[in-house]
Amino acid sequence: MAATQDPVSVMGPVTDRARHALNQADNPSSPVARFAPDQPLLLDSGHRIDFLQIAYQTYGTLNADKSNAILICHALTGDQHVANNNPVTGKPGWWSEMVGPGLPINTDRYFVICSNVVGGCMGTTGPASTNPATDRVYGLDLPVITVRDMVRAQAMLVDRLGIDTLFSVVGGSLGGMQVLAWATTYPERVFSALPIATGPRHSSQNIAFHEVGRQAVMADPDWRFGRYLDAGTSPRKGLAVARMAAHITYLSDSALHRKFGRNLQDRDKPTFGFDADFQIESYLRHQGSTFVDRFDANSYLYMTRAMDYFDIAAEHGGRLANAFVGTKTRFCVVSFTSDWLFPTVESKTVVRALNAAAASVSFVEIVTDRGHDAFLLDEPEMYATISGFLSSAATARGLR
């Protein structure tokens, strides 16, 4: 019988990097805004979060009239470190080719803000944070979070920074959901909006994929009904499997075939066992094992659930256009031809609703075989689109 690799060894033990990531939940390597109990975050569920903490990064300089601020909203597994080295991984920020001096989101011209979302694990209040009422980590005691809750918390941060109106709100995927939530919840505070690779609600297929991931986490014996941090364990195997399944949805079939095909991994013939014979298997295992070193399993549950509940039309009488009636915000909606997680039809639904509401909107579909993750990659047409839209909006707002 052929030898097989122990799946436990594939995921590995808890690492020093994972311990460092856990420390970020309460003591992040970034500025924080803390709010007293008389400034609670009121949630869609009817609950509230007292002693809210928001971790964030800023780049560039806020101008005298505070009119050049851009809020960047991160995706599911992102964080506030959009353009600086990540303190856990040591790698460049997740959009470092987009944000910076002379780049499409030009920090020589704009003041850029990016915060870790509520429910995250990099310093904003989330399930790995310490609950001040019990002096234990929240775990599943944290109320369920929605995308609008994330945006309300961001609005509290923007208020704390003394900014009345954001020049632009930009983000992809879950970040794009936040952009749409900003534009429909605080339309008077958003001059321009750039929702990328997103949609007006989460589809049943996407909810199904998320449920598979959550069940993988919760089926891991080390999950301990969400109290794994108290027990000194971590559901690393379950979270790694969840990440592997999700990562497939971020890619396209053609991109996978181009990159991996059916190539074997470091061997000339199959082992006729269950080791990672194929390069794609090895790649997914690597994605899973590195993810668990930087992300909290309960945060994965909370953030995927927030995406599942997202449905703008349902919040406005079942008609999406109602959400945008009277808006003065300028929109640029961006999609990718090979994105099957948030296909172009989802973006067109938003564009049609904006047109029905007589809003100012442009739409760009970018041809690429890179799938959903294209918004995080080097896509020159996307760079040109974002740069051009922001420059046009800056002229309209009188920014120099």
C-alpha cells in the first residue's frame, strides 16, 4: 500500500506566527480608536457592542478642508494593512500596488483610511477580542455582525477623525458590499463610490459555499464550540479546509488549468495514494496551512455570515433602485469576465438600479481569466479605470 501523508502534519502545529496573529486581536500593530460605553455600536440584530475598538491605518495627508479622504474597505480575509507590510506575515499590504505615492489611489493627493472590520481579528472588536464584561475572549458571545454594522463602525471612526464627507469609498468583494452599504446608508457622506467584483446581495450558491466552510471549522474537534482559545487549542485543520474550498471560488477554471493543469507535484508518476500527487492539491494545502497562521476561525464564521445576510433590496422594500433614489454619489462599478463568484450580471443589476434612480454611474467589465481574485492582482485596465474615475471625481469636487 502506498504511504500517505498524515493530514494533521499537513496543517502543522500552532506556530509563533499564529500566536503573534492572536495577539493582534487586542493589541494591534496599528492605531486604534476606542469608544466609551456611552458610544455603543448598535447592531442590526438589536444587540450592541460596548467598548468598541477599531484598528486602522492611514496613508497620505488630510487636506485643510478634509475633502480628500478615501476609505478603502477590505475583503473577507483582508485587514487594515492595505499598503504597509503586514505585521503578521511580513508581506506587503494586500493592495500595495494600488495604494501609494503616484499609484492609482495616489497618497500624494488623497488621504487614505483602511480599518479592520468589526468581527475581524486584527485589532477591531471581534470574536478573538477580550470581552470587557467577562475578561474572556468573546468567542461566540459576540453578537452576529452584518455588513451594515461594519459600515456603522467605520462611520464612527470617520467621525472620530473629524471627516464629514468621504471623497470616495472603494473596495472589492466584501469590501464592495461595504461600498454599497455606505452609499445607501450614508449617501450624503459619500461623494464617489467604487464597488468592485461584488453584488447587491449574496447568492444562494455563495451562501452554500460559505456554509461548507463554516461546517468544516465547526466539525474540527479543536473548535470546542467556539471556546478554543480558552482551551488553548485551534481548529486549524477545519479552517484550512474552509480556506481551500473558498480559494477555489476565487479562481477560474482557465487560470487553474494554465497555472497547474494536471501536472504532478515533485514526482514523475502517481503514488496511488492520498498524498498531494497533483500541483493543484499541493497549492491548496499550502493556501490552507498559511491562512490558519494569520486568521481567527471564529472571525471566519462571523464574516462569512455577514456576507450571507447582505441584501440591499430587501432593506428597501424589495426594489434595489429604491436604495439609490435621490443619491448625489458618483459611481463606477467594475466587474471581471471570469468572476463566477460575483459574475458581471450582479454588477449590471446594480448599474440598472442606479440608472433607474437617475444616479451618475459608469460601468467597466474587464476581460481577464483570473477570476474573482483579479481585483487583487496586476490588472492594468483596472488600474487605469480607478485612476481615471478618481481623477474625474476629484476635478468635479475641486480637489487640487
